Amino acid sequence: MRLTPTNPLRSALMSVLVFEVIVFWLGFAGMVQVSGISPVTAGLWVGAASLLAIVATAGLRRGWGYPVGWLTQLAAIALGLLTPWMYAMGLMFTLIWTISFVLGKRLENRPNPNKEAGHP
């Protein structure tokens, strides 16, 4: 469940993870102000989810970041336990992550007409 290092969708996956960190911390205010979660609890949850995303971003270059990226998607959805609108944000990012990954796999699996014609 990895993309090749030359796959252009790997950059898209990295971008998804970076934007998730931003949205997690924007959600922190909603958790505290709207849902009444203590700042310490919200900070621990958001910090853990952000750390997962940052570690996954770094690991995508080496290949081991893909499983961590999938865990980040679960963490994004789980933040909905602290404030309900994060369910929507988590599902949206999970959908973008999944679509980017599937499209990346399709790019890798498509036939290369140059190789079939004997060109390098």
C-alpha cells in the first residue's frame, strides 16, 4: 500500500497531511470555545493527531509513512468526538487522501505505450 517514489500523487498526499495539521489546530478553537472541551484535553488530542500527520509526511519519502498516513485519517475522524464538525472535516480529508492514493495507484498500473513499442 505504497506509491513509487516518482509518483506525482505522493506530493498531493503530503499536501493533504500538511493541510490536516492546519485544520486540526483551527479545530482546537472550536473544541474549546464551542464544545467546551478543556484546552489541555483538546491540545493533547490535536497534538497527537498533528504529530501523526507530520511523521507520516516525513515517512512518505521512505515508504513507511503510508500506514501512518492512514492512521492520521482515522485520527482526523476521531477528533469528531471532541467537536462534531470535525467528523465532517475528517471524512473530507479521508476522502481526498483515498482518492489521491487510488489515482496514484492507477497511474502506476497504467500500461506504458513507449515500452510496448520498444522505446526506452
